[in-house]
Amino acid sequence: MKPLSRSLLGIAVFFYIVLAMPAVTLAVLLVTGGETTHGRIFGLACILAFPAPVLLWFSSFLKKRRRWHITAACLLVLAVILAVICYCMTPDGNGVAGSGVKSVFVGKTSYRRASIANLVPEIDQLKLGTYVFPRIDPFIDAKQGVRIRNLFLNVYRDMRQSDDFVQLGSVLGYVYRDMFLNSRPTGHLYQYVPPAEKDGSRLPVILFLHGSLGNFRGYLWVWKRFADKHGYAIVAPTFGAGNWFLDGGIEAVEQARQYCLNHPRMDGKRIILAGLSNGGTGVSRVAAQNPTAYQGLIFMSPVMESEIVSGEAFIKGWKGRRVFVLSGSEDRRIPIR
């Protein structure tokens, strides 16, 4: 290989290593501390694939290159085999026939089985995230990171016993599209409808807006307990990383409401709009714009936009009506005042 070509290849390999190291670090964490065999297989596939380009560049300095080429090829073949195994273990996203739990895609959205959001189980993604959060979020310290991790794991370990929920797959890929591509397609929602009553009556609805970092299946699992006990249907639309105040947020909520209106088991006249954290921005904006469409509002640890809730449209639409706000007195991100 000519010196210039080798130098250019060396520069390319350098940038490859720099860009790949965060992913390799996460892959190592996935293999050593992952929650599922599925996730560990994917992590191992990434680790095996990483050295191949480096070995090819290194062999360019040697006269006997064949064994290095064979080594690189073997690593890539093993990585591909593991990736195929991982794909076969990934849920197909169709859910269980006849189940009240569904993942619904309309419009331009679709389930992406081969995306990293599904090749790596959601429980593993969130577990890794709890190690990262304290390093990037000034409101979360190491102790809180441990508490968040335990809360997530308790919910997801319990949920993994339900094939209905496992087969849904994940939509956290829409979070990554939002974060890295500034793209927030609408049209996906999770739903849970309890078993039908003998009288065939329609159910009131909780229309739930997720917070930052996406529409976790764990939310629906927790809401299921409430729905079974109190006889509610749950509808949880997806909007990227949960910034409902951005363009398309209000439209995503209205799309989900129309779904409720057309559903044979849901009572479109009894919809309560609920939002967690950043979902509070969606609740306040939608409630101000279309107050008669909802029976009540729920704000949970919400990002509360005071200029919206103190505005004329919100006050006129909700004065004297049911609005429930739940927030912690020690919440550092959104002070209780």
C-alpha cells in the first residue's frame, strides 16, 4: 500500500476509533452488567465487530497480512452471527392476539424490529441510562441514580413475566431520532383496554403523555394496575423525546384523542388528559386550546408552564373544573412553588 493511502486509511481508522469508543464502552457495560441474555449477545456482537477495521489498517504495515485479514473476517462473521441471533430473539411488535395490550402504528410510523431500540431490550437500555444520568443531569446525583435504577428494574422485571408486554417491542428508537436527527414522527400509541364487562359499556379513558426520554412500556404496565382496578382504558401516544411543546406535539395528542373517539370500547366523552414531567407541557397547551374535549386534567411531577396555565384561555376553559396536580416538595427540577 502506498504511503499516502496508508496515511489516509490511518486517519479514517483514528476517527473510527474515536467515534466508536462510546458505543464500545456501552457494549462492554451491556455484556458485564446487562439484565438480559438478549442484550449481552448484542453487546458481544458490537465488541467483536469493533477491531476488524483496526486490524486491516494494522496489517497494511506488514508483509504477511493474510492471517490478520482472516482474523478480521472471522471476527466480523462471528459478530454477524450473533447479530442474527439477536434479531431472531427480538419481538416482532405484533403483540399477542386478542390481548387488550396493543402497540398501534398509523400514518408514517412503523415498528422497526432491526433498530437498536429493539435489538437491545428496553430494560437494558434503561439500566445503562441510569448509570449515565447522574453524569449529565445536574438534578440527579449518584444516590438518586441508584434509586431510579431500582425503581425501573422492579417494574421491568415484573413486566417481563407478561408475554403481552414483551411482544410489544420498544419505541425508544423515536427518542434517538428526536435527539440526533431532530425528527418527531407521530402516529404511534400504546393502549390497554381491560376485559369487557358483561353490559358492554364503554370505558372512560386516561390519555397519558410521557415525559422526557420517551414512551416507556413500563409506564403502561404501571397504568394497567390502575386500569384494572378502576375500569379505565389507557392510551399513551408517542412523541419523540417528550418535548410536547414543539411543533407536532398538540397534533399528536389530538390524533390519539381521535383514536379514542373511534374505538368501540372507549367513551370519547370521558377522557382525562394526564402528563408526567415534560408531558405537563402537552397537557397545559392542549387543555388551553381544546378544553371541552376533556373531562379532567392530571399533572404528575409536571413541567408547569406558568404563562400557559395563568393565561386567559386556560383559566376560562378550566375554572371550577377538575385539575389534579401531584408534585414532590423536594423536587429540585420543578420547585413546589
